[in-house]
Amino acid sequence: MSTAPTEFDLIVIGAGPGGYVGAIRAAQLGLKVACVEREPLLGGTCLRIGCIPSKALLESSERFYEAQHTFAAHGIKLPEVQLDLPTMLGRKDNVVATLCRGIEGLFKKNKITRLTGHARFTGPGSISVEHAGSAAEYRAKFILIATGSRVGSLPGVAIDGQRVTSSTEALAYPTVPKTLIVIGAGFIGLELGSVWRRLGSQVTVLEYLDRILPGADAEIAAEALKLFKKQGLEFQLGTRVLSAKADGDGAVVEIADKPALRAERVLVSVGRVPNTEGLGLDAIGVQLDHKGRIPVDKHYATKAPGVFAIGDVIEGPMLAHKAEEEAVACVEQLVTGYGHVNYDVIPSVAYTHPEVASVGRTEEQLQTAGVAYRKGKFMFRANGRALAMGDADGMVKILSDAQTDRILGVHMLGPRVGDLIAEAATAMEFGASSEDLARTCHAHPTLPEATKEAALAVLGRVISS
Ligand code: NAI
């Protein structure tokens, strides 16, 4: 029998990056905290079946690709390179297990009570947690909903987990599919499409829009498209998928105004939907908005007293780090009276090769808003370190206010730009101008020098090209 207390200061529902970070921050601030999670492992989609396992596979598949295609240019000759897919998948599972165990340790260290089961509101300040046929009641002064999101689909697309799959199954195909159709050229489609392409699949990406990576800076997305095509990914843009279903030992995808396509497997990556089903929101009078999200005010408070929501279940990009920041701000606001997220500085990264990263506003957004801006660009092919790495595709682009020179947006395509974008985010958080970046001493030869050079280009005085 559990001896856990049934009264808490804060109950967090969901142990993903939003939930576990919020729970830990609240415990650090002295609250008595419980976190409810229905899955056996802590960490949520991001750790178990999202960000982390996909990055593990992106790393492994990139090494496999390099061993086959780029080592020779470095003067490294290998006998035939072979794929050991079970080992590659097993390594990914170990990375996930290590991180999930780490969160269990953090919960213990911070004296957070872990409640296993499905949480449902029974009234204001109270939830029931159902697990294996039994239910227990818990009460708290504050309850934070951090239940995240799940895979979305399209009408007519029947995800069966075998032939027509979501990202979850695409992290563990038991064999390399000869042919793979990816529906949607967003983050998931491009990342997992890249993984299986590198491992040998013939990959066709179908995208409704006439571009990839909706929301990314258009110039960067167009450059990225050229590079992905060179890697052998095939794209059909302006293509509306009507249906997809299993058919014998493969799947058939019907497309508007074009012949149907067939592949061994299909990956559906057309977005995600908030997880709000079965939460009993009716019991506390919370109604969802037109996209199924929970409406909140600027302190993440829902209409129900003492009930808050953050992350994928509320408005905004469905990104782990956005959820983390919101959870911290929400909890700090509750305890200290202060808590804030700067939504102008939320970076976003596609971990393809090369990576695509951005923070702040795109050129298109600035044009639409009528903001006068200056632009500086620097190509990685003129960066010494990128050339030494043999990885010199792409560019850094900085947009700054035409009058004040304050940086408004930074967009990158290139090696490790998912890491490089942090410098841009820091600069923007401090309200830096492009001149501030340009006058900051950067170690030579390093990739971040491309950022400095792009800042110099805004000022019209680039050195290295
Ligand atoms: P997404 O919203 O990034 O992209 C979905 C794509 O599907 C869009 O380009 C859309 O135009 C296309 N589409 C929609 N309907 C279609 C149709 N009928 N036919 C063809 N194409 C169609 O969604 P995705 O990739 O599934 O990712 C889900 C969420 O997970 C996103 O919010 C993303 O931010 C997040 N995520 C973030 C990652 C990262 O930060 N690196 C990695 C993976 C996911």
C-alpha cells in the first residue's frame, strides 16, 4: 500500500519536459509536489518516443552515411560498411533508458511523489488517478496540466502502426524499408525521412504546401530543399494526400490530381494534437478552443481556479523547450509572483543534415509587419572550420532593425547550427545589436565565426568573403 499523502501544494499532470521541469522547479521553491504519469517511464513523448530517440538515430545514421560516402575524401578507407540495425536501435533504446532513469533520480532527489496512472479532474482542486482498474483521489492547491500532444492524422489516413505508421513506429522499423512515403515535410518528416534515407530506403516526401518546413525562413527552407534532394530524398510539393491504407505487404497513398503511390511503409507526419481527452475538464468548467487547446491567460491560468496549463496543450509551437520555459514561469509566478517567457526568442531546430535553426522573426514576417530591416548573410563555404570538417553547405542570415540595428531574427542552415543558434538566442535575449555580435571576439577557427561574419555583413563590412 502506498503511504503517499493525498494532499499536495502542486500536482503536475504529465512527466514530459514541461511537467517534470515544472515539478522540479516547484519542489526547489519549497512546494510539496506530486507528478502523475500514466506511462511506466518518465520523460514524456520527447524522451521516450520523440526528440531523444530520433536524435540518437540521426547521429547513428549520419555516421553510417559518412562511413559509406565521406570517409574516403578524408583518406580513410574502409572495407565494406555494413548496417547492424538491431544494435543501432538498441543503442537508441539505451540512451532513452538512461535519460528516463535520470528523471526518476531527479524526482527522488527533489522529493517529488510520483503517481502512476491516468489523471482525471473530479472537481476544483481534486483529481482521481486510475491505474490497473483502481482509482485514488488526490487534492492540491494548484494543479498544472502538462499532458503534451499525440500524433495527428488526416481524414482517410488509417495509421495501423505496421504499414501506415506514425513517428513512434518509425523510430523502430525492424528492417530498412525498401520504399518509404513520408506525408508532411515538417520537422518529423524530414528528420525521420533522413534517417531511413541514410540507411538505404528510397524516400518520397509528399507535402501539401509548395515548400518544406512551413514557418521557417523561406530562403533557408529553399536552400535546405536543394541539399536534401542531393541526398536522394524525393519531394512532391503541392501534393494533397487523400488517403493512405495498408495493402498487402505495403501501403497505398492516394493523392489529389495525381496517380496513387505505393510503398513498403508510410510515415504520417502532418502535425500533432493536444492531449486533453479523458482529463475530465468538464468537471472544472474548462472548454477547449477551436484547435482543441486549453485557453490560458498570461500566467498560464485556465478558467478554473488553481488549474494551470503549459506546453503542447496550450497555444504556441509544440516544442519541448517552450514547454519547459512555460512550466518554470508558471511555477515561479505561483510561488514568487514573477515568471515570464519571452516568446520572441524561442529557437527552433530541425536536426537534419545540415541542421536548420532559427530564432526570432523571418524575412517574410518582417515584410508582412512592415518592419524595415537590414540583412547580413555569410556562407559556410567561406568558414575555415566548416571546410576543415568537410561540411560547408549552408549559411547564417541575420536580420536587424534598420534604425536601431537590434537583432530581430537569425536563420541558419549548416553544420551544428542547432548548437550555434544558442548564441543568437542569448544575444537577442540581451537585446543585442548586430554590431554587438560583430564586435564580440570569436575563437578561430570555429563555426560560430559564421555568425560573427553574418553580423559584420549586416554592417556591410564582412571580412572573409
Ligand atoms: P509539422 O507541423 O512540423 O509539419 C507537418 C507538415 O505536413 C506540414 O508541412 C504540412 O503542410 C504537411 N501536411 C499537412 N496536411 C497534409 C496533406 N494532406 N498532404 C501532405 N502534406 C500535408 O508537423 P510534424 O513534422 O508532424 O511535427 C509535429 C510537431 O512536433 C511540430 O509541432 C514540431 O514542432 C514538433 N517537432 C519538433 C521537432 C524539433 O524541434 N526538432 C522534431 C519533431 C517534432
